[in-house]
Amino acid sequence: MAPYKSDGRPGRKAPRPGIEPNLKQRLQRGREEIDGTIDLHGMRQVEAHAALTRFIHARSARGDRTLLVITGKGLKKLGDDAAVIVERGVLRAMLPMWLSEPNLAPLVAGWDTAAQGHGGDGAFYVRLRRERDYR
């Protein structure tokens, strides 16, 4: 089989939905309330996915807008050398995919990495749409 060769056209990348920069700044400074938090640490992928789905549906039904989802950094290190990171956490990597799934995407306006005070690289702010935005 011949190796893959690009046709020269730029590929289509799905845009990564972020949250409004002003909102992120207010969250970082503690000026915006977080409506709910879920900690997925220590869960298996299947458990974390189910818990996240239930959580987002429940919070959306309540009218909440801003959530904090803690995935953990999940860093795996190679041997005794703490400077060599082999792999990032599975839950951290899966969260954007889960939020883009057809059962959650209509509820989610965007997401972004949390501020250091809220977990940094091991957590995400998730912004839910207003009910009228997805009906």
C-alpha cells in the first residue's frame, strides 16, 4: 500500500469551544460563582463518562450555567526521572470528546482549562447554554 499523501487542501478542524475571556477572568478572580463541581478523579472512563453526563443534564435542567469539572492531571512518569512525562491522563484527554458528543453538545456552550486556584491543568470550566439557546 502506498504511503498517505496529502491532497494539499487544508483539513477541517473542529473549533475548540472556549468560554468568553471576560468570564474566565472573573472565574479566576473569584468574581463569578461556579454553580456546580464534579470530581472525576479515580473513576474509570465508563464511570466518569456516565457521571459527567448525569451531572451536566441535571445542572442544565436546574438552569446552572458555570461548572467546574475536575479530571486530575493524570501524569504518568517514566522511571525515577520526574521530568519525563510519558502520558497525560485519560479523563483529561476524553473530556473534550465527551462534551462534543450529540447528547451533551447541545447543552454545552464551551469549556476551557481552569485557573490554578481551581485545579489548573487538572480541571475545566464548562459553560452551559441557556435553555432558550438549545430549544
